[in-house]
Amino acid sequence: MYRYSEEDSEIISVARKRNKDKRAEKRLYALELRAEGKSAEEVSAATGFHSAYITQLTAKYCAGGIGAISGKHYGGNRRNISAEEETLLLEPFREKAERGEIVEVSEIKASYEQAVGHKIGGSQIYYVLRRHGWRKVMPRSRHPKKASEEVIAASKKLKKK
């Protein structure tokens, strides 16, 4: 069992006062109760955490300090490359599209996979394209005001020969 020193108790209480994240608040509260000498079961009853999780929190605090408990655990950027690198990667395809040539997503995906060095999911490339303002533009197969085949055939019969 880990014994908290006065310094540990002070660090936890200061971190709890400065904290603005409600999830981290609950973890810090659990550590504070543990530092006061409460058992894992008592802390579990007060916080709603499982008693095994309380001991894991204590172990995390011992190994990584207060940053392991109160810091953000998950970053928001799950990209393989930076936004600037993505822009550079898409530039040849943008030029090709501006010339009026057809750009296929499979080509962009192959280029992206080569840049990151591993395979990526099919939808990930669409997220990249959406981030950079790309949209799907396809030529129409037919004009929306084109007459139907029956009308065209009827009009051909009406013409003088």
C-alpha cells in the first residue's frame, strides 16, 4: 500500500483547486480521499469508482505523478500527417482538377498511404478531403431539361424529309 506524504497531499489539493475538467476532478477527489487515509472500498463508495480502479489510480500517481491523473489523456489530433503536409500532398491533385481532368480518390489514397508509410481506411481520405474544402463534383450523365426518348422519336417523325 502506498503511503502519501504531506507533500503529496498538498500537490493533490492544489491540482484539484486548479482543475477545470470534471472527469479529472473525480479522479483527483479519489486520490485526495486516499491520501487522507481512507481505504479503497471507502473511496469507491464515495466516488462511484470500482475499488480496483482506485488502486490503479494510486499506482498511476506513484509512477507518473499528478500529470498522469489530471492531464488530458486523449489528444484531439489523430492525423497521420500535419495539415500543411496534407496541403502539399493534395496540391498536384488540385492542379489536375483545376485543369478539368478527373481526379480519383483512389489515386489520392495511394499517394497518402505512400506518404504515411502504411495503409489507411477508406473513409479517412474523405475526411482529409473535407478538411481541405474538397467536394464531389461529377459531370451529369444527361442534361436535366433534355427531352425523353419518346419525345425525340416523335419529333423526328414530324420533320419534313
